[in-house]
Amino acid sequence: MNNTIKYFQQLLHTALALYFGKESNYVSIQDIPLPNPSEFSPIIPNSIQPTFEERIVLLLALMPHLSPQTLDSFFLQNKDLDRPYTEFGGWKGASHNGFLPTGQTVAFIIGNAELNIENFFHRSHWFYKNNILHLEGQGDGEPFLSGRLVVSDEVLAKLQNREYEPEYNASFPAKRITTPLEWLDLVLPYNLNEEINNIIRWIQHENEIREQWRLNRIVKPGYRCLFYGPPGTGKTLTATLLGKQTAQDVYRVDLSMIVSKYIGETEKNLAKVFDKAAYRRWILFFDEADALFGQRGETQTSNDRHANQEVAYLLQRIEDFPGTVILASNLKDNIDEAFFRRFQSALYFPMPNERLRYQLWQKMLPAEWLPDNTGEFFQKVAEYKLSGGNMVNVIQSCAIQLYGKTPPKLTLEQLKQAVARELSKDGKVVN
């Protein structure tokens, strides 16, 4: 980026010289030869051909991170008024001693009165849609362009050749979830696999499907889906594998940090998640969604009205979200029926039957644990009515028992004891 920094330094020097009527090598900042555009390639989508002004906006946003001293020229004082020049805009950070540019700084450098600078920061602009930069922090009633010019953490990560993952905190209460497993490790009924394949097809070819028959007139972007069924039946794993298959990050929203007893706070917390995820290739996964998407009741108290307002806000944000949203619940009836009109599909994840349990045990039990008569062994263990999640717990229990033993052979009796311990958590017994 050295050439880019030198270019911007020359551009800023020229802009200030022209403004104050000083001698300059250039009549206009547009006369300065542009640096190699390939330096922008990591952060500008291939389909975008940025204008001269858009390049200036992007460079200005990057300067506090690439070369903060370059912007020190804006600390120049107006000697007549003994204060900074208003037309330069700018902020001074809480810990950063340098100059932080604003939309007004953009307007000063570009210096084109006929150009609507605010358009660069509109939600329809590719800066916003691709999460590159935006303005923030304008006070109530203050000029829009007084907001600070902020480049996204995602862009900074790309410039440093590192993978971007937003920090999990109160500003973004969601964690990325991954899995080392593959689709072959997931055992589901045939009809459920077909439904999941339809979701994959939509995610991978949404634009083509919506445009081919002009369906974009009536079909909104994005996909909204409900996964419901007993615990441990593969809902979270399926959501994670969907992301893996479609090259999308999956973020599980932490409802404990979202839901607040204070009026309006839940909506604000949700807005942070949806705003951060907008126009990214992310899947938002709401696990145990009943807490947030539950049935609305009759309005009898102010708390009831507040709860119903939260659900109404959720409906609006989910319907407008252009990406994929997956809700997971143990019981379908716990979800407010108004959401079902917004869902493109609702997939039921049942407890595995004996045939599916047989396949699950085959995939999960290490081969070195198995006795010689594996067919009879699997047939017997498949009789225990367990979910896939229960089976993982049973296998972990067996692993602890077998650790250090040579050879580590698992007997049916050991497995039965582990199953009994797992079922006892729900007050059940092994038959």
C-alpha cells in the first residue's frame, strides 16, 4: 500500500494548496496519476468499477489505519478565528490522537458542489451493501455528514490477509459455529434430506431463480426456515453443514444477551445482529428460539404490549433480512403462528427410528472398539431409543471407560451401562 499512501498524501497536499490558493503542480486533484488499482482488489468486489470519487472516499476511510500521520494536515488552525477549519470536518478519538475523517472531510477533498456526497453513504450504495464503510455517530439534529467515516473490520482483515470473524460481545451477541463433520456423517430420514437439498439449491442459486421468471417482483431475497423436533436430532448440525456446503459462515445468536427486561433493549440488541449480518453471506441461527419467537398473548398489561412489540419487530426484521435465517425449537407449537407465514419451510427432525439408529452407531463407534460379531452388536444397540445427541454422550462415557485399556474393546454390557446413565438423566430406564 506504500504507493497508495504516497498518492493520497500528494492528493491531500494538492487539495489544501488549491483551497488556500497556494502554488501546486496540479490544477485539479483528478490530474494526479492514480496508483495501481490492484491494491484495492482484496476489498472491492470484482463486479464493481469504482469512480474516482469512490476511490477517494475509500482511501480517506483507510488512512487512520494505514498512515494516520497523513491526516495531521487537517489540524491546521484558522488564525482569524483561532479554531479548526469547520470545512475540514473531523473528529478526535477517545484514545487516538490523530484526525478521524467525517463525511464533511470527504466533501472538502472532493470539492464538487454538484455531487451529492450523501449518496456514498446510502444503504443502496455498494459501500454499504458490501460492508465496506459507513458514517456513524452523528448527534441528534446534527448534519448527516458530521458522522465519522468508519471502515469495516472485515475490510481491515482482508487488507491484512487474515480471515474476518466479528468479536463476540454485547455489540454483536453471536458466535460462529463450525463442524469437522460432513454430510455423510448426518443421518436423517429421506424426506428431510430432500427438504434440505431444496434449501441448498435456493442459497446457491437464489439470484438466478428470482430473476429467471421475474419472480423478484413477488419473492423477497433471503430464506427463512424453522427446524423443530426433540433435542439431539441434528438441528444445529444441519444448520452448520448448510453453511459449510454453501460457503457461508453460520452465526448462532446468543439469546441470553439479546433478551432484555428493559423496554426497547431487546429490539436494539437484535438490530445490532441484523445490521451486522446484512448483505453478508451469513446464516443466522436462532437456537431454542421459543424464548424470542414465542406465542403472543392477549394484551392485558404494559409488559404484554412490550412482548408483543418485540415479536412484531422480529417479524419485520426477519422478513426484510436478505440472507438466510434458521430458527430451531423443540416444539413447533411454541412459535408464534405469525412467523409461519414468513417461513419458506418448516422441517421436522424426528427421533431416529431403529434403522437410522443402526446407521448412526455404525458411523460413530470407533472400529477398534467393536467385537467380531458387529452385525449382531449394532442390531442390539440400535434397540435403545436414543437421539444422535444422546449417542454422542454415551460414546464419550464409553471412551472414558476404555481409555488406557489394551485392546480397547467395548462390550455390550459396558455400552448398556452407559446408555442407562444417559437415560437416567431424563428419568428413564433401559428395558
